[in-house]
Amino acid sequence: MRIVRRIVPRLLLGVLVMWGAATLTFLAITIIPGDTALLILGGPDARPTEEALEAVRAEYLLDEPFLVQYLHYLSSVARGDLGQSYRLRIPVTEAIGQQLGSTATLAAAAAVLAIVLTVVVAVLSAQRAPWVRRIVSSVEVFLAAAPSFVIGFGLLFVFAFTLRILPSGGTNGFAALILPAVTLALVLFGPLSQVLRGELEEVLEQPFVLTARARGLGDLAVRVKHALRHAAIPAVTMSGFIVGGLLGGSVIAETLFSRSGVGGLMLQSVYNKDLPVILGVVLLSAAVFVVVNLIVDLVYTAIDPRVVTS
């Protein structure tokens, strides 16, 4: 029951977040200059008749007041109907579904790689020789500050254009996944490693760590079995926000590495002003953010059950 009382308010907050994201995006798109009916019929280069424009306005309720359009949109979203893409002429759910697998694979690979790399580097470098910590800290700061496209281009230059051991782009095959996944993983690794390594260095000074070592446990066992668990909560908190933003980061990675996916779909939709698809991707991003942070709450409980009672 304590877990339920902790999760239910966050579910309600998640619904509020999604409503806010949908509302703000709908408002922003509504006030953008231009004739939406003209976009639906082919864009600025189209030459539809006035009768065709009026028919489209009536079909999509574009001739209705803003409040009527807004309430109709919310009711459609509540039923799971995100509308139809202006350009692709297919339902938005179908358009996103066609690209979601590629983006989910990329995001999952990047998240797993970032977490493994963070844990390994933090465990092996915390409280080591000063020169080791300086090198690790410098790498962390650089990766945390560098834009993802700079990291991605550097990887492309070395492994695709110079060494030619990995493809420069594409969606098919494991090899094509490596460079974009490593790019996103390194972007996540920088800040996560800074947080986890700093917490580990503090935890390793605690009395219970000295007690564990006095019982004869080796250094690695003390770090992994005892110190890591106590140091993990701040990093888990931060990872919830960062992993929730992977969908946004995929826009740059998928563009740079010529991968199909939700990021590329979003970029094309913005370019073509395909409003229903833009709204659909924004809602998907909000939903991912909400779900990831709910998972983070459950991970809190697994790491430290005392969090539930707070």
C-alpha cells in the first residue's frame, strides 16, 4: 500500500504532464501563421480551388473556434485517435509505429551501454590515484559539455571515414547501430559518471565500508556489493531525466547517421508542418518521460526500501 500511495500521485502527475505537453504544442501550432487547409492539400505549391479549401476546413473543424478545435483534439487523444498525417495520408499512430522500432532499438542500446560504462568507470576510478581521477574527470567534463553532433561527427571521422571499419549510416544490421548508439551513450555517460563517481568517493569514506574491509572483503567486492548500492540513488535520479530525453537526442543521431526513426519523422514533420505528426511525437515523448520516471521510483524502492516510507 505504501508503494501504491507513492506511485498513484506520480501517475496523476504524469497525466497532467501529458495534458500540458499536448495543450502547449496545440497552442503553439495553432498560432503559427499559414493556412492549415492549404498544407493538407499539398502545401504552398498547391493551387486548390476555394471549394476544396472550404471542404477541408469543414472536415478538420478548421472553421470552428479555437476552443471547439481544442476540445475535439483532447477528446480524440483520449480515445487514442491522433488524427491523420497531412503529408503521409496515413494515421499518425501508424506513421509513428513504422518508425518506433528503430528509435526504440537505438535508445535501448544507448541506455544500456551508458549505464554499463558509467558503473564500470565509476567503480574502477573512485578514490584511485590523483592522475587517474584527473583523466577520468576531464573526459567526463568534455562529454557532458560537448554537443552530441560533435561527438557523432568525431566518431564518423575516425571509424567510418578514416579507419573504414563501420558504416557511416543506415538502419539495417548491427554494425549500422554501433556509431549512433555510442554517440548517444557517450552523451549520457558524461554527467552520469560525474554524479556516480562523486557519490562513490563519499560512500567509500563511510564507517560501514571500513567495517566491510576489516572483515576481509576485497576492494572490488566492497565497491560493488556495499558502496555502489548506497551511491546509486542520485545517479538513478539523474538517469531518469536523461533517458527520458533520449527520444529528443535521437533526432540528431538519426539525422547525422541517416537512420530512419521517430527523430527523423519529427524533423521531416516540422519541415513540412505536418501538425498531427508533430503533436503525436510530442505526446509520445511526454509518455516516455512519465514512464521512465515511474520506473525510476520503483528502482528507488529496490535500492533502498526506506524511500517508500518517506
